[in-house]
Amino acid sequence: MIKSGSIAARFLHKWIGLIVGIQVLIWLASGLYMVIVDLDFIHGDPLVRNMQQTVTIPDSSEVSINSLREQYPQAITVGVRSVMDKTHFTVTTPEERLLIDPVSADIVSPLDEQWARDIAKFHFNGIANIQSARLITSNPPMEIQTRRPPLWRVDFDDRFSTSFYIDPYSGVLVTRRHQYWRIFDFLWMLHIMDYEERMDAHNPLVIFTQIVGVIFAITGLWLLFYSFSRRKYRKGEAS
């Protein structure tokens, strides 16, 4: 009984090991990268500056919150935002988002390429030059995840291959990406086995693999139990 059970366990253990062994190795390697590399660095925190700015409406402003509410009665929100240490008014309606200069009352959005470059330099905590800037309006790269275009992508010529993504309607630095983040994202995809969205850590594939891995461990424990039982049986025969 024990011998036949051990044969079945050995058969399952061998073939399950072939199936899940590579994925277990991937889990270990990707997990090692995730714990070795500092998470704040992965998020790009050391690469940015001036993320908190003071909002001060100039005395010479020709615009006010009340005047904008009157001008845009359909507005969902009316507020203020600092762009490169200069306060601007913001208006959001069901149809559009506006960034308004408080002094001239001009609508400055959507921001052009020069604006995007200047904002990127303002927030970049380094001395590298800008390599390129382009407006993404469709087919966004997977690395911006759930952020929706349009977005300006500004690439820096630094050793991290840093990219800043800037909202052309608010001037906000939406997110930043660099080479080590991209490696992390690729390994995260392999780690959670979500090869499309790279976000679902509870997808059926990873759950199935984990279940098979548990079976692999159980068959290994059974073989260990059988090896001890066999050793005890041999000692009994010898005595």
C-alpha cells in the first residue's frame, strides 16, 4: 500500500515539478529583484523635485473663482493649481478642461511642446538634457497603465532613461518612468502571471499554478514520509 502510494507520489512529484519548476524559479528571481531594489527608487521619487508648490493668486489677477463660475455655469469644478510656481485657475466642464492664466485671463491649455519641456525640466531632479518630447493621443504605452491620453511624454538623456508624462490640460506631472521601473514591471508581469494588463494578482492562471504548487509540495512530503518509513522497515528487518 505504502509502496504503491509512493510510486504515484513520485510520478506526480516529477511531472508537476517539470510544470511548475520554471515558474517557481521565476517567482524567486523576480521576488529577489523586488526586495533588493529600493521601492522609492522604483517609484522614481529621487528623480523628481518641486512636487509641492505654493498657490498664490497675484494681486493683478483679472480672474476670480466667482467670475469663472459665472462665465462657465456648467462647470463641474473651478479651482487653482500651481504650474512651475505660477498659480493658474482650472475649470472642468463636461466637455473640456481649461487652464487659465490669472493675469491675462488667457486659456493656455492644451499646453504645447515647449510648455511640456519646461515643466519636465522644472520637475526633473538632475542635469540631463531632454532627448525628445511627443504628444501621445492614442495607443498609449503600457507603462502609463490606467492614465488616459492625451499626455506629453518627455524623455531625458540620463543613465536611467527617464520619461515624464505630463497632462497637457493641467500641467501636472502625471507619472514618471525609468529603466529600473520597466524591469520591475516586466518581472511583476512574470511574477503574477498577468501577461496582458499586468495588474491582476488573482487571475486564474496564477491561482491554478499555486494550487499545482501545493500539490507538488504535498507529494514531496509524502515521498519524505515514505523514505523514513522504508528506512524504519529496513532497520526492523536487520534486527
